[in-house]
Amino acid sequence: MGEMAEVKNDAVEFFEKKLGKNGKPRKGQEWTVFCAIILEAVNGSKRVVAAGTGSKCLGSTEISMNGELLHDSHAEVTCKRAFHRFILDQVRNITEGSILEEHRDLLAVKPGFKFHFFSSHPPCGDGSIAVKDQANSEPDSKRLKLDVHRTGAKCLKGDAEDGLGLGLNYHTALGAIRTKPGRGDPTSSLSCSDKLVKWNFLGWQGSLLAAILSGPIRMTSLTFCADPCFEPSIRRALQTRFGAELPQPDLCIQIVPSEFPCQKEDGLVPSPCSIIACVIKREVQIEISVDGRKQGCIKKYLHTSRARNKICRLSYSQEFVEVIRGLRKPPQDIQEVLHNKEITYQELKAISKWHTRLKGEFMNNLLNWPRGSCVKNEFKILSESSL
């Protein structure tokens, strides 16, 4: 069995056997996207350490200014945020079989450990625009009429626009940066094709964990369930569309047959739920999210911790601060910030010097990349007892 097939099998088995029934699509009615991150140990053994499902995101008018909502619930994002919690748990248990070790007064993944990313679907945005063959409507014609698989992701305002014509003239802005697809209130969240490019460059650990790590955590491979026609589009979207402006790290991209049980099909609607799973203390912790909050939250508990997912910005940053304060010797840069009881989420994001440098390189090389406002990250990270 090839390594990529093994990654797919491990991921799908985790979905079927570890996630239970709650939050999964209703058979014959709904579909979802599933993503997972697989840890490969030094001895070659593999196991899923983080996973997520989902295809929804909140509109731009629903942005949470205090970090309590999960704005983007696409599977790629819920999986990555679950991965942050897995790494944070490895920090918490640094002396008890962690995959991390001390490195230049910071922490790093021990040599020999690798991470693999799996997705049951091509990433929305540029990676979903692929040429397909479609027989001409005239039965006696042997000519093939070229058409494209389409994405609902919209080009940024003021940037290149799609022609929206017939066949190959529908998507004419190949390589464009896009916002996620959706109806109603438009979202400001970038497509998963764009987010994957950014994560591959900056690392998958996020800006908070970067403050205690000596360098980025990157994937060794990215595996997507898709028809073969998607391979050129996925490689374009993730590796070549920005050319020399943004050199991408070496990684293996593999396309495998679509054998996911909840695949998108005609007649099905997207599931409203997102499942978030990560390995904490060697056990799988699962949350279900709907509309950016915990599933089943009643109005009485809105704006309290009972309504928040553990991966939302507020809950995760609080957990991060708690873990770092519990370390025997936190890094000097972060010690100074943690003494401030009025610390904000934005201040935490800005601690890591190497991450800030890489982000600057990324933004300077891609001048049309949207410069998001930091206002939504200026909330204070309060203790649970003060809520």
C-alpha cells in the first residue's frame, strides 16, 4: 500500500470509527468535507491527531469582536485549529512523552516525526477550478466540448473578475485570490486554496504557538480525494500560481480516488454542523459546532463559556495562556507579555519574531493579499472566573 493511500485509509477509518454519529451528515440528505492531520512517528507508524468537518462560514456582518465565535467552519480550518490544541497539549506534557523537545530556549518537534494532511475534497477557490470533458449535446457529434468544474468562491473586489461565460470562459481569473463561497451575507474569509498557501509558507502551528516554537511546523504531504482532472488545478493553486513571488516549501501533493462516505453529490445539501476532534491526553476530544457556537447552546448561555467552542479565538487563547504560565521556564519574550493582566489576543499574535518576519515576507511578496483589520483581535483575554 502506498503512503498516500495509507494516509487516506487512516483518515477515513478515523471518521467512521472515532467520530460517532452526532454532527455527521444525514445519509441521503446532506454532505460534508472532512480533513485530518496524521502524525507519523519515527518508526513509521501513523495516527490521526486532529480532524474537522464542515463547509460553512459566518457572513461579514456576524464577525465576533470578542473572539467567541468560530467565523470559518470549513473542514480545513476546523482541522487546523484542532491541530493547534493537539500541539498545545504536547507543550503541556513536555516531560511526559511529548513529540516536542527543547531547542534554543524554545521548543521544536523532535527529529523524525512528520505530519500529513488529508482532505476528502479539493480545496474551495482556485484549487476547485478544473477542466472536465463533457459530451456535446448533439448525439451524432463526436466532438468533445470543454467545460470546467466551478467554484462558488468569489474574486476579491477590485481584483481580476471571472468572465462567467460558457465553458472555459466561466472562470477566466485563474490564480485569483478569492473569498469563500456562500449565499446571503457574503463572508470575508478567504478560500481554503488561499489559506493553504499561507499555512504552507508560515507553518501550520498558528501565531500563538509560534511564540514558544523555534520555527514553523509544516506538513510533509497533502492528500486530496478528487478526480484526476483536479490534480493540475490543485498543484497550480498550492504550488505554482504565485511563481517566484512566493517560493513554496517542498511537500508532496497527491490525488487519490474519492471514496469518502459523505461526499458532495447532486441533490444533497451541506450539513449545518462541524465536528472538531483532537487528541488530548491520548484521548479523542470531540465538539460539535453550529453557526460558530457549540451545538445545542440555548439563548440563556449565549456570550458565556458554555456557548464557545474550545477552538474559538477566545477559548483557545485562554487555554494557551494557562498552559504557558504552567511551564517551568516560559520563553523570555512571552514571560514579559504574560505579566500584563490586560493582555489582548493581538499582542499574543505578535510575540514571535520569526513568525512576524515570515508574515511580513508573505504580505510584501503578495501585494494584492487582503490586509485584514486587527480590530477584531484587540479583545482582552480574561480569566474564566471573570466571565
